[in-house]
Amino acid sequence: MKVEQKGNSTIVKDTQANAEAFLMKLTHEHKTFEKQNLILDITADKTVSLKTISQFKSLSKIHRKGKKSFVIVADGIDFTQVPDALVVVPTVLEAHDLIEMDEIERDLGF
């Protein structure tokens, strides 16, 4: 797991290419990141499936209750099939763009 601070976001990158193990580790260490906008980069895991990504729902819900963004970057999935409870994008740049829009909405009181 590699952690990088960029702007108003923290990028947490899966370096083991195992999204399920990454989720367990991230859940265990969530207190460290709970006050930051999170970008979870799981593009290293080329076998990631929609089922695996769906396992992030509970952590996403907990994180978003704290009024912070939670965006997953994944590759090779059908984005139209992603549950509404999750925000999944194909690139880190798109994740940053979404967080910027979330920040603007929060500033405006939405």
C-alpha cells in the first residue's frame, strides 16, 4: 500500500495487486484516512471484478458520512454496472475532478 497526498486528496494505491487484501488493510487503517478525501487506486489488480469492487460499499458509506469523498480507480470493468453507492472511475485524474466537484457542492451546502 502506497500513500500519497496530492492537493485536498489522499491517494492510496494497492501495490500487492490484490483488491480484497487491500480492502482489509484499508478497513483496518481507516481511522488514519477518515478526515481526508480518498482515492483508492486498484488498477494494479488486473483481475478485479464488479463483485470485488462491491465489497468496498460499507467502507465507502462510513467514509462519506464524514463529509469526505471516496473514489475508486479501477480498470477493465463495466462502469455502467457499478452500484450507485460507489464512485468508480478509470483514471486518477477523473477521481481528482470528481473530488473537486464534491468539494464545490459541499461549499455550496448541497
